[in-house]
Amino acid sequence: MQVVADRSLQLAGDMDLLTVYTHIGGGHKAAALALAETANASGLVAESRDLFDLAPLIGSSYAAWHLSATGRTPKLYGETYFRSN
């Protein structure tokens, strides 16, 4: 599996799947890497990228929103989290 750590926006032209994750919560990254690994094992060309590396402004905006929203409404966040699993 190809996991790219640099900030390059150039992606493989023959890529079948790009999984994007955030490093807010380990589950996002683990799920993205597992999907890409499964796709690669099936013969597809797949990569995983961190949103913060692909688009730092969007990533930092998402992080700020996430921390603000969960801090203001922890019960709503908790209920939504547990009901979605």
C-alpha cells in the first residue's frame, strides 16, 4: 500500500481509489488505510492521504470546527457518535 507523507498534491494518474482521512481520532485513519489496503490486495491502485496534507486550510478549518462543536454540544456529539456505530 502506498501511503504518502509529503505535501504533494500530485496523485497517481491511474489511481482507482483515494481514501482521505483526518488525524482527528485514530479511527478515521485506520479505516482509510484498511480500505486502501483491501483495494490494493484486490488489484486496484489505491492511496491514502491526510486531509491536512492535501488541503491544510480545509483541514485546519475542520479541526477548529470539530473541537468547537464537540466542546459546545458534548451530549449531542456523544449521542450522534454512538447511534452511528
